[in-house]
Amino acid sequence: MIKVSTMFFIHAIRGMIRTILIVFVVLFLALFIWLKLGIKLDRFIVAGYTVNGLYIKLDKRFIVTGERLILPHRKTAPSLSNIDTTFDRVKYLFTFFDYIELKDVEFKNDTLTMVFADDVLYITSNQYEIAGNIHRVGKKFEAEVSLLYLKKDDVRITGTLQYNFQTDHLSTKGEFDAFRVRGRFVAQKRENRIDFSLQSDTFSDLHPLIAKFELNDTVKAWILDKVQAQQYTLLELSGRANIQNKQFKIEKNTLKAKGLFTDCRIHFKENVAPVLTPHIVLRYEDDGLFFDLQEPLYEGKSLEGSTVSILNVSDANTTLNLDLRFDTPFDATLQALLQAYKLHIPVLQESGKMDARFRASLGLKDDREDFLVDANLSKGVVQINTIKLPVEKGTLHYKKGAISLEGMVLKDSLYEAEVEGIIHLAQQKADLMVNAKTIALEAKGQTFFSLKNETFPIQLEYKNDLLLLLPKFSTKITQSKEKMQIDMTDLSALKPYLFDPEPLSEGGSVSIKTNNFKDFSFEGVLKRSSCVLYEKEENCQVRVPFSATLTPSDFNFYAFDRRVHYDESKSRLKLQDINIDLEKFLATQPKQSSKERKKLLILGKNSHLRHGDYTLLTDSYDVELEKNGDIKALGSADGDIVKFSKTNEVISIQALRIKDRVLHRLINFEGLYAGRYTFKGQGVQKKIMKGEIIVEGGVMKDFKAYNNTLALINTLPDLAVLHNPGFSQKGFSIEEGVVEYRVIEQKHIIFDSIYIKGATATVVGKGEIDLEKKTITIDLAIQIARNLGKLIGNLPLVGYIVMGENKSLTVGLKITGDLDKPVVNTSAAKEILTLPLQIVKRTLEAPSKLIQKKP
């Protein structure tokens, strides 16, 4: 029974196993059929994972979908100690699946959608989308990410990733499409440190990218608005970051960037034309932005080498630095650019170039401003305010409201000098020092001012009108627009530098004005040492108040309330109610050759002429001054004609039947009155002058020799008879007379013949006056008329009286001694016989001061 029972149990077990196998086969076949047809479960829970709406199907490999997956919460982070084997198992498990789709996967407060197909895993969430595959090579995981899309920022990334799970080293590279920018990236992660680098393709809109950086509004305005470009390229963006407390933090001191801006416009200031440049390289490093400009142009002018930078971007001291370089004329265009920064530099270049550097440091979060300008000037014309200067070279430096000029060499055909000094912009004035190598000023081809190797200061103000002060020359110049006034308070300050200082011998003052720089007016006073103009007899006018006008076609000079008028276009000088000394006038004229001189006509009215020792008391006259210096003068004196001429050195004077007052001034002798006189003189004044005076009537009296002769007659009883012939206090009446004389080198006057015939007596004689010693030696014979001689024929003879055969009486006198105190004595009879008794009739000229005037 046991055996039977045992066999029955065995048969029963075998039958049960067979039945179970049949059931498993049936179940497997059923499951296989179900998997082939697809199994759908409303809810499936395993190991804490809950899947709703699970659908499984087998088609070569499994196809799994799920409507919702709830992942269990873990209190501890998963261990990575066996990540390689775990990854291999998961990777192996995925080989059984052809397609996996899990919707609404709840993970850390986010909802994901996961799809696995064609060995690619797709994950999407509210924040991102990712697609890629991953496999292990040794100790590395290598992944290919075909898509990483960050929805919030609209960022797309593709690339590869390698992760060494043993060294915790991750490297990745790929491409990105973010903020309307496409480019490439490379990143390395070691421990908690990440190094990254990015480059981009060319793009056209910078705003979305800059919006992602935390920059202040002023910095953003510079990058986006003030610097505008048609295209942008990110050449490099690199840096380092750390992961601390699950936060990604960039190390600012490692952040560097370089971008290329193409077809750019830089708007430095409102209402100022932009700077154009084909390229700008923008660099970011050390918390600063640096704009390197390539071939920049401002209004067509090169600013090559210029840069712009913004320093301390992330702190309170954010500073804009402009470094602009000019190698063009510094004209109104560049000046306007500086004026936009309230830099009013009063310098313009009409020609030449200026190698200049303008540096500005501007606080973007405060009102800090600092400016520097350095400029090297090349040869050209520079205008400082309204003053134009021909510059050879020089440097200009601006700092803290002041411009310093150094080594400013000015060179023109008329001057060469070096200027240094300071221009104070706030006060709008300048203090300059001029080291003049040479200054030569010309007028009509003639140099009239010459200065060499002298240093002098210049003060300049330009707040309203231009004011230029030259203390060394006592000169002030004021200019506004087209008006200018030059005031010279002491003309003697110019004397050391004048080619002909005579016109300013004692100084004076003048004010020169113009409203158009074509027509000029002059008004002032000249002080002279020479007596060119005089009034009355000897009232010398050394102080000459004058006015003048100068136009492109004419020059007119007026003096003494227009009593003196010189008209350059007519080469005519008019004088009225004032007298002129021709010799001194000619001495004041500029030294010119005869070709350069012009013929001058002098017209006088109620004016007298003087030349050296000769004075012509004329009512009117015409004087022609020839180019070679010769003189022809024709005057009228109370209706009488007076002629004066000078040919080379020979002077000739003719005065026909003139009155006594004219004769007195002509020969400087006032001993002849009434009557008429003819004077003729000719010769070389400083050698020999010959003169002749013809007397027609009149009276001889009131001079020392006559008075002393009269006194002698009164003391000698034997000569008492001469009282009746006409020698008295009332003078000696003359019927006719001739005096011939010579003046030798203006030292001696030799009377070759003296003949004076009166009604009852005749005087003849000869002699000499020494002008240097002021002595006189003259021998005279006075012959009494015949009838008078008969009356005294019985008088006893004395040694000084000679009786003629016709009973005439001749008395001999000798005048000697000092001119001021001549001594008159009688002469021996034998001396009387040697005197000539003839009249020499030749027209000779008598120089002035032949005989001293009566005191």
C-alpha cells in the first residue's frame, strides 16, 4: 500500500507538474499573445513606483506607454558608488525596449514627459526639452545631446558630453541658439569648478543678449544705443564658475569677452554727428568694457587709434574713458566734438595737421569729469580765437581747465618766434611768453620795424571781445567780429625797433580803428624833438595832434585841426596857418631810393618856408619835392615873388623887390627898414654860399654896429659934422646899395663889398665875421657929399679924415671885437685909400644869422 501510495503520489506529482507546466505554457502563450496584442492596465504599482494607464506591447521589443508616473520620494541622495554597473543594467534593460513613452512624470515639483525611441531618450518639462543618448566607455560616460531647449529663455543647445565618473571630470562642447544668437561652446568641469568658452556666428540684434546681463542703464545705453552696429559677432566669451550650495556662481575676475561690431556708428553726445567705423572690437576683462575702433571717421576725419572703455562696470565707480586720436586739421568740426563735453578750446587749424589725443574720464553713476588733451602741431596756420598764426611745430596740453603751449614755433616771412604759456579756459584769458628770434614788419615793401632775439610777454583775453596786451610795446588790441582797435599809449617803446625812429623821436600815442579790416582810422599825438612844424616865428610844434584814414586806395593824414593835410594818392601836402622847415621835413622822410620815392607837392597858405638858415615869410607857396630830393619852390610875400630851389647840393634863392620884414627873416638881420630889397643867393650851404643884397631906398638903423658908430661920432668933435649927413637915432636914409658876401662852411662871412649910398653920404667897406668865435672885423669909409665937403674944406686935417680933390670928406672906421659888443674906431687915412668904391651886382644868397640880431 505504501508502494501503491507512493506510486500514486509520484503519479499525482507528475500529473500536477505536467498540469502546472501546461498552465505556465498556456499562461506564457496567453501572456505572449496578450503582449503581442497589447496589455493595458489602469494602475500598476511596483517598488513604490505608481503607473497609471500602463500599456505594454511586444513587437520584437517591448513598447511601453504610461499616462502618469509617480516617483517615490527619497530621503537620501542616490549613491554613485556603483554607477557603472547600475548604468550597464539600465542600458541593458533598455535593449529590450523599442519604444517607451511616459507622460506626466512627477519629479521634484515638475512634470516631465519621457520618450525613448531609436536609442534616443527624449525628456520634456515645463522648463526644458532634452534629447540624446548616452553610453559608457571605460570610466567615461559619453553622451550625444541632439537637443537641449530651455523654454523660458528660448535657448537651444546641441553637442556632446563626456563624464569621467572616477575623476568627476566633465567636458562638453556643442552649438547653441540663444537670444537670437547662434554659436559654439566648450566647457570643462572639475570638482566644483567650471571653465567655459563661447563663440558666435554673425547676428544683427544685441538687445536680447545684453538684457540677460545685470548692467546699469548707462552701461547698457553705451553698448546698445550709443554704439550701434549692423552686425555683431561674439569672438570669445570665457570664464570660470563655481558650484556652491547647488548654485552656479561666475568668478568675475576670470570673465573675458571679445566681440566684433561691424558697420558701426558711435553717438558720443546728443546733437553731435556720430563717429563711423567699419569695425569695433569690444573686449570685456577685469570688470571693464574696451571698444577698439578700426579706421574710425568723424565727419570724414580720421580718428585712427581711438578707443573707448568703461571701467568698474559692476561697482559704483563705473567710469567711461574716451581716448580719441586726431591726425587731421583741428578745425571747427573737431572743435564741436570737444565742445559737446564743454571743452571750449579756442584753437583752430586752417591748414596743416594736428597729432592730437583727447582723453575724457566720465563717471556714469555720478558727475565726475576729467579731461586731458595732448596735441602736436605740424606746419600750418593755427587760429587762436581770431588771431591767425603760421605754426611750424609745437605742443598743446589741456588739463584741469588750462591749456599749456610749449615749443610753439611761429614762422612767417616777417617773423620767427617761439611761444609758450597758459590759456585759462574758465577765465578765458592767456598768459604767454614770446621768445622772438626775429620780427620784421613791412609797409609797401619797406621794413619799418625790426626786432631780434628778445623775449616779451603777451596777455590775451577773449571772454567777450578779444583783448591783446603787449606791455613791452605799451600796446592794447581789442577785436570783436570785424571790428578792431589798437591803442598804443607810448610810441617811444617802439623806437629801439624802428628802422627810422625819427617820427617817434619823443614818443606819443595813437588809436587805430577799423570796422571791416579794409578801412582804418587813426587818432593820436606825436611827440617830436625836431622842429618840422612851427607857428609864428619860433613857436615849435613838437606835440602833433593828428588823425588819419587808410583805405585800400588812399591814405590821408591830418594834424593841428586839419591845418595840415597829406593826401597820399595825390602825393600832396597842404599847410594852412602853420609853417614848415623843409630841411627837417626831408630828414624825417623814410630812407628810400629815388625809384621808390614819389614826387611830393606842398601847398602852403598863410604859411612860411624855412630851409636851414633861410626863412621865407610867404603868404602862399607851391613846393615840388622831386624823387631825387631836388626842391623847386615858388612863393608870394605881400605880392612879391620869392623863388627857392635846391639841385643836388646847390641852393639858389631869388627874392625880387621884397619888403623889409621878408628880408629880415631871410638874412636874419633887422638893420634895414622900409625900402625894397632884392636878394640873390647861390651855393653849397656847408661849403661856399655867395650872396648879393640890392637895396632900393629905406633906412639903416637899430643894430649894434650902427649904434656904436653913432656913439663914436658923438664923442669925436671933429666928426660932429656927420650928424647932418644922416647918421642919427632915426637912422641913415638910403637911396641905393649893394652888399656882396660869401659864407664859408657856415663859419665865416666875408663881405667882399659893401656899398650904401645915402642922400648926403656914401658908405663903402669890406670885412669878415667869424661865426665860430663870434667876432667881427669890418673896415668902412664914409664919404660925405661934395657940397658938404666945401663947407668944411678949411678944417684942419686929422689922421682919420681924407679930403678929396673935390673937397669931399671921407672918414675911415674900423669895427672889431665881439659880435655882441663891437668896438668902433677911426681908421688911418692910408687904410681908407685901400677900400673899393664899386658896386658888385650879382645875385648871391645870404644865409641866416649873418649878423647877430639886436638884443
